[in-house]
Amino acid sequence: DGLRWRDKALDYRCLVRDRAEHDMIAKADAIALASDDPIMDFILFGAIFEPRDRVNPDGSLRGKGWYPLIPYEFQVRMMRWIQEFMAVMPGSPEARLGRGDGILEKARGMAGSWTFCGYIANRWKYDDGFVAGVMSYKEDLVEKTNSTDSLFYKIEGFLGLDQRVPEYRDMLINGVIRQVPLRSPAWLIPEGYDERKHNQELTLAHPTRTNVINGYSTGQRTGVGARSTMMFIDE
């Protein structure tokens, strides 16, 4: 069930992260896993913020704060859906039929925005020539300093660029309290990254690759004429 899956994933995260800190080959293997599949990036390096107290399936209380981003089954299906329409080539018959576009309806609290932001963060880290636009109906929900609701807050937390994300969190795994790696490690932050140069208002640029995340508020002409790999509208 979900709790057993979470415990196995957390155990795996602890194992891989510990090995990666002490072995260059293990580090390279972890990076290869994460770059090949965003879901593995979630499991090994992702972080998510939960401002509400929750009750675990076993009845124990799960407090507020930052947690490792261990995906639910429906998040995995959502990720495969994102990857499916991202694989549609521009100009192909599939694209002309609109199959490179997608609309997702969901209940609140199902981490849909976090899933999209995690995918975008993953491609920003590992792809090249990746340009993403992220939109919401007002600018403060795209980027606003200290706003946990904003899309850039989610992306920066996932990438380990926000130092307020704790390095570790004590969690109950298989009945034992363990210290679980939480914030994405410093060695995954691209070499040469300078927050003052590369993380400006509504723009996050990769220091060594042509990867950029641009933020927009929704308007009649938003995105018109923009050349982007993908556009994500969070409404």
C-alpha cells in the first residue's frame, strides 16, 4: 500500500544519497537516474512543502514543513502524461491535432502544481535548450518573495536553491526514526550559479546551459510570439 511504498522509497533515498556523498561513481549513477526519469529525481532529491498537519494511514500525526517528495501513484501517472505530450514533435500531424497540449483537472491538495514544477526543475537541471514558461492569473502566484504559493518558490525549493529547506528531516521509516536527506545537495547546483545573476525576477537561468524558466501573469497576449519548449498555466 501507499505507506509501504513511501517507506521503501525513503529507505532507497537514504541509501543512494549516503553512497553518493562518499563515492564518485555512486554520485554519477544517482545523477544518471535522476536525469533519465523525473520520478527518480523526485524520489532521490525532490522536496515539497506542506503547511498543514496531516494524519498518516497508521494514525500517527505528520507535522507541517518540508518533506522529501515521494510521489503518489497518481503523480507518477501524471508525470507519464506530461512526458507523453512533451514527446509530440512540433509540426507533426499529432501536433496539428493538438496532441502536444494537455488540460488537467484535479482536486486541491493532489500536488499537481508541485508535479509540473518538479518536471520543469528536472529539465532545467539536465536538459539543454530548454525554455519553460510558467503562468498564473496574477504575478504574485508566479513569483513573490517568501510566498509558499508561488511557482518559483516550488521550483527553487525542489532545486535546492532555497537554503530554508532543511538538509535533513527526522522521519519514521519501518517503525524506526531516521534522519532522511531533504534538501537537494549542493553538488547538484550548477557550477557557476550566482543567485544575483541567474535568479532574477520572473527568470531563472542556468549558468552553463541554454535553459531558462520565465514567469508570466495570464493575459490576452501572454506567450504570443514566445519561443518556448513548454508553457505551464496554473489556474
